[in-house]
Amino acid sequence: MDKKLLIGAGVALSLLFSPISQAFAAEPTTGERKQVDNIAHRGATGYAPENTIAGFDLAVDMKADYIEIDVQRSKDGELVVIHDTTVDRTTDGTGKVGDLTFDYLRSLDAGSWKGEQFAGESIPTFEEILDRYHGKVGILIELKAPELYPGMEKQVADALKARNLDNPQNEKIIIQSFNFESMKKMDQLLPKVPIGVLTSNRADTTAEALQEFSAYADWFNPSYGIVTEELVNQVHSHGMQIGSWTVRSQEAADFLFEMKVDAIITDYPDYVDPRN
Ligand code: G3P
Ligand code: CA
């Protein structure tokens, strides 16, 4: 073999096994999309009522990697899954979640507002969601307005521990919130469970802010309006992953693929993974 060819073959071989080539190999080649986690926002919300069993079951059928749920607490201390701090928009009742008893919350119809075929869907409990879905699909747990529900972090931690979901092998559990103090507490309570911080505020994207988040968070989850490729790289350089929300169009999903985020939080799981 000619010397140049031999040297070329040697260089090619050493590159093949070098860390540099392995780093490049991890990147998708032209035309391929990076693998992202497909997270069904409050369930498959584009097609079924948010935060209901109907919507979460549909997300599983649509092959989402995770369902995202919003957790709050009734007046008498039960953890329930609902987004708004009042029941007015998504049920046939009225009032603040934290002022209403569990029995009243459970008696409400949380499906009809989205369509008569969903009549009778009720507000799920947090524990019901854990029992029904753990091991079947990942669960991204948002503590919604935890400042209204003192001590809810421990309640959430206890429910997870009771099911052995606080262990690293059960890694498809993530806890997130817009309330950073609450997430610091959660990290102390469940040091092995990944923690996420939510924001739509550009002030939270500075190097200093990211450094601070990285002390307790594994995920930095911004609204897609503030996502840039530079931000994605910065988040990665602070050792965190980035998941962005809320996708409600194919264009928004395509934008986030282009930005190379790690997870896309979407009302339409089929915009992220068209298998269904
Ligand atoms: O998971 C991200 C997203 O849920 C945050 O916003 O208002 O839909 O809870 P929101
Ligand atoms: Ca949420």
C-alpha cells in the first residue's frame, strides 16, 4: 500500500476511536433530527381535556415519552392534578382549588368543556396518576403555585418514596416549577430525582442565573420564545438539559428541533413524533 494511503488509513482509524469522533458521532448527520423527549403537556391537550385520564391515556397511545401534570392541593390536604388555581375554566364548578374540599373537587366534570364525549372525566389525584402511569410513561410533575400550599413538597416526596420512585433507576420522573425555592426544597428532599426550573423570563438566562440553577436543577425549561441555539449551548455547558414549551404548531416544534433542545413539551405529541 502507498505510504500516503497507509498514513491516511491510520489517521482515519485513530479518529474513528478518538473522543473527538465519538463527540461528532453523537450529533445527528445532515437531514437527521436529534432524538428529543416528547412530553405531552397536561396530556394530549390538543385532542382531549387537559390534566384528565382521557388526555393522559391518549398521550400514552400517541407514544409520548412523558406526560406533564400540574399538581395542587385541596382545602383538606389531598394532592390533585389541575392547572389553574381556580376550577372555573376546566370544570363545571367555581372557586379556588385550595378553598375546595376533595369531595367537591372530585364531583366536578373536568371533561365536558372540551367536548361532550369527555363528559364525566374527573380531576385526577396525584397518587392515582403515579399508580396508573409509572413504568408505562415518564411523568413530568409540575408543582403549580406551591407558595399557596405550604408543605406540599414533602407530601409529593412522600408519595414518590412510598412507590420507590425516588431512586435513580426510576429516572423517568422529573419535578419542575416556576417557584425556584420550592425546587431547592425538592432537591433536598429527593436528591436523586431530576429537578427542573421553569421560566419565560430572559433575566433567568444569564450565565450567573444558569450557574445558580445548576446547583440544584438538572433541567432548565424555558418558554420557546426565549430559546436560542446559544442558550441551548449555555444550558448544556452548565451541565443541565433543556426542555421547552408549549408547542401548539408544527412550526414551533420544527423550531425547537432546529435549536437542538433535549425535550419538547407539546399539546400535540404528533408534531414531535408523527408515528400517530
Ligand atoms: O411544562 C411546561 C409548562 O407546563 C409550563 O406552563 O402554564 O402550562 O403550566 P403551564
Ligand atoms: Ca404545567
